[in-house]
Amino acid sequence: MPTIHTFPNSRQLAEQFAANFSDWLNQVPQDRKASVALSGGSTPKQLFELWGSEWAESIDWNRIHFFWGDERCVAPDDPESNFGVAHEVWLSRVAIDPSNIHRVFGESDPEVEAIRYGNEILKQVRIGSNAVPQFDMILLGMGTDGHTASIFPNQMELLTSNQVCAVATHPETGQKRITLTGTVINNAAKAVFLVTGANKAEILQQIFEKTGAYQTFPAAHIQAQENVFYLDEAAAKRS
Ligand code: 6PG
């Protein structure tokens, strides 16, 4: 069973995660940098806003190499860009060396970028004994269909792909995305889900209780070394 933290609302969730993240960073050995993959969508924006304001001076950002767990195949200045959102409210406001920011080139050809980004990860992130990159922490969200990163229910094979990154297609919009595969996500030392909203509650309950159609949800197949969920009360509600 994963560790589950529940908060009254998304603001308090973000505030507590920011504090816990700072404590977590302090226990990363000082002789190396941490590797963190960021989630996208709307949920992490409040965290990024905190990192770009109250926490801007409190974290040594250059101790971390930041990557994205998934990215929409759009230009970095597109409102849909996960990098664009993080850069606007946080990365452009803190003292971090550009070499610590590893964005996905959403503007590139998806198939070419999936290979390029995978090679960048292989170069920058520690490689586990299983020859798979091992992120120190991967932040994840969950969609209302149980997808995570950009591994959608109709592309479950991405959970066990032998690639580092893959091209995914949003099942409703057809939008192309680059996503870490489940193989890399599950090799992480710590996977942290940030999930809010009542529209996620039923799927979360099925995943935690292993009932209903839980096996059809990609998020149910995420099993890193350590798995932690930060939920607001709406998402944690049990029916
Ligand atoms: C993305 C995300 C995706 C997201 C979920 C939840 O690029 O959209 O990485 O996996 O985490 O769709 O999105 P919300 O936080 O917007 O509900």
C-alpha cells in the first residue's frame, strides 16, 4: 500500500509538499545532484508558483537536474507546454543554471525527440543495475481516465516498453506527446502522485482497493521503489 497524505485543499497540499521536498533534497548525498522529473497538467501549477515565490530562495536549485515526465508536442511558449507553465511561474524567477533544466523539445518531430530526449536522460541520470535510468524522484499526476504521465489506457504497452521515452497520442484530442515509459517511471527511487479533484476519487479508490476496472488504469501499474500520494480531500473521498 502506498503512503497517502490527504489535505483539505490543493493549496495546503502544495505547501506541505514544498516543505517535504526541501527536506527530501537535504537528504540527497551532497556529492551529487538529484534528478527530478516533473509532472504536467494543472495540478502541479500551485506547487510551481510556490517554488517561484515563497521557496525561491530556500532551495539550492542547482543541486537538481529537472526533467519532464511528459510533454505536449508544442512549442515552449504554447499555453499547452508543461515546460512553458513551469518556466513562467517558477524557473524564470529563481537562480537555476540553464544546464539544470532539461526540457523536451516539443517543437521537434515527436519520433526524433523521443530518441533525443531518451539519450539526454541516459547521459544525465544515474543508470540502475538493470541498465535503466533511475530518477531520484518522479512527480506524477493522474487523469480522469487513470492515465499518468502520458501513458493512456489505450497505450498500456508503454508501461513496459524497453525505450526510455515514447511518443504517445492523447486519445481524445489526438495531441502528440513525449512520455517517459513505465519502465523508467517504475525504476525511480520515489514516485510522488499529486492528485486533486472529486473527478479523480472513484478511480483512486479502485486503484487503492484493487477493485473494479483498476487494471485498466495506467496509474495502477506504477510501482517505484517508494510510492507516495498527495491528495486533496475531494480526490481522497471514498464512496
Ligand atoms: C499532462 C500530465 C498529465 C496530468 C494529468 C492530470 O501533461 O497533462 O502530465 O499526466 O498529470 O492529466 O492533469 P491535471 O493535473 O490537469 O488534472
